[in-house]
Amino acid sequence: MTIRHGDLRLERDGDVAEIVWAAPTLNLFTPEVADAYDAVLDDLPNDVRALMVRAEGKVFCAGVQAQQFTTMDAAAGTAFSRRLLGLIHRIERLPLPTIAVVHALNLTIGFELTLACDFIWAAAEANMGLVEARVGITPAAGGTNGDPLPYAPKWSTSLDGSYTWRAAGDFDAFAGATWSYSGARISDFSASTTVVGGALVFLTDPRAELPSYNTVNLRAGLEDARWTFELYIRNAGDTRGITAYASQGTPGSGGSIGLIQPRTLGATATVRF
């Protein structure tokens, strides 16, 4: 299977899908490449078990095509920066293992794309870096050295307890509870743009601190050698834990948040054969 979108193609080999970036010469990143990445991710088969991201040519990526910035105003630059972050976040949140295979030079947005993957497999001659660190600007799709990792609490823990006793016939009864704690976290990186002296400049948006939260899950049921029947309550206290925050890029304008699953009651029946 091969599906082409612009300079990218989506291939499949058994249970593994591949995104191959093959633009002429330098694999420069443009809005059209962003469109192609979104398109191939839309076409990603639901039944693949892993995704590989690689490139063809002398370099993996030589960065963003700088000429396009000369025609962007502040609004267009902000939209493009958010587009980059959206693509990074989409790769980070894929529900399958992802690996970037880097064979050569890989700079700026190309480097940040590979960092969005779960693993990087780099050739001995590969070089990666952020040009922004040399010229004194903020990376448009990531952070700088020393920044806290997004959504990574300093402390998190859980306690689980269960009790089992003999019930009727061959069935054992069980009851249990799990308490979980997630510490305070810092939201993801984002940037806005403005025009200074005729040049487009990326400005880092403030990162929000997300408060800590606790959850309690309860369960009880019956089981024998073949059957398991369970009743459960997830998030019994209906805690409104915040899992993600996305700034609108304008101070005081707020943003959007993601919440943990609310209190949920359910039942399951499992048969082993």
C-alpha cells in the first residue's frame, strides 16, 4: 500500500506503517508539508501496530523554508506556529508506538518532529539541533534547555488494595480500591508571533501550572476459573482533574482544557476460553 500526499507518502509493511518525507534536496518544511503530514495521519490505518517516520535524500530536514516568513504578517505567523504545535501534539498523542529513523542532518522543525515520536533511531553520522539556540530566538514548536517537561508531575503515586473470599459454588468474591495521585504539572510549549522592525519574531506564550488531583476507583465482583463478573466505579469522587491546557496565544484570553474521565459506573463480564 502506498498513498501520496505532496512530498510525503504513506507506506505499509505488515503491521508497520511508514511516513516517508521525500522533498527535493533539503526536505524544507512548509505549510504544504504540514498539510501533507495531516493528510497521511488521516489515512493511517486503524489496525497498524507501529508507525515509522523517516526521510529520503541528503538530509532528514534542513529546517523551515525561511522565505515564507517574508510574506507573513503577525496573524499568519501565529497561525503557522500553532499549526506546527498542533502537528507535534498529534504525533505525540498517537495511540501506537512511533519511531523516527534519522539518517543525516536534522534541524529545527524536523528535529522537533522526531522528538514527538516515542523513539529516535539515529545513524552514527546523523546530526540534530535547533538553529534557534544559535540566533537567540525561541523554538516555534518546542522548548529550550532547562524547561520542565510538559505534563510531567514531579510526584505521582498510587495505592491498590483488594480482598478475596469464597462465595457460592466455585465462585470467589472480590472487592478492591485504587487511589491515585498526580502532582502539579506545567502545560505544553506554545508561541505567538509579532512583527518587530519588519521581521517576524516568535514570542513564547506563558505556560500554565495545572493543579494536582486525586482519584479513587472502586470494584467488586465474582469470578471462577472461566467467568469474571465485575461492577466498578471510576473516579468515585468525580474529581475534575485537568490533564491538558492550550493557550489561545493572547494574554488574558484564556484557553481550552482537557479533563479526566468523570465519575463512571459500569459492569463487565469476561469469559476465558
